[in-house]
Amino acid sequence: MATSFGQLLKEARKKKEKTLKEVSQVAGLSLSYISDMEQGRKKAPAIDIVRKIEAYLEITDGSLVKAANAEVNTRNEVRTIFRKRPELNTALLRVAEDCTEDEVTELINEMLRRKGKLNE
């Protein structure tokens, strides 16, 4: 089951058999931006654009808007944490610099386990 905005968008688009080009035209965004959102490389667009996409893909439960808002809230939380603790940003960059993706995932999961916040 999709959880991120991009995953939800891709699932909904494919379910309705729409192309990236069709969605990009409705949204007023480039095809590459739509593709990048679906792949998790770009953030969700403004909510008014998300609503246009929802209408076009006949999404009536507001799931795309909810996912877009969740991503915005997460980004804001991260900014707040790093503003309060700038040393955390530096430390994470130094540690992650030479890590593989698997090592970064393992490090994150270990931190979540220690804080009792890992959903296993």
C-alpha cells in the first residue's frame, strides 16, 4: 500500500490509465516534475495543484491532499529540529557521508529502536 504522496499519485494515475503527460498538462507542471514526484525525488506541489490532480484522477477521499500536507508537516518538523540543534545536522552529514544506503537505513532503524519508535 502506498504511503508517500508520490506513491499515491503513481498508483492513482495508473489505476485511471493516465499518462505522465496527461497529468502534467492538467497540473500545469512538467512531465519530468510529475515523474520525479512519483519517484520521491521532488516534493508535492501546492495544494491547489494537488486538488486539480485529485479531481482529474477522480480521487474523492482527499488522500493526495492528506499525503501532500503530511510531507509539508514533516519538512517543517525537520527544519525546526535542525534550527534548534545545528550540531545534529553536522553530525549526521559527517556520519552519512561515507555510508551506503543500507548502512544509513540500519543507523536510522537503530536510533528508532533505542527510542522505542520503530514500528516492526
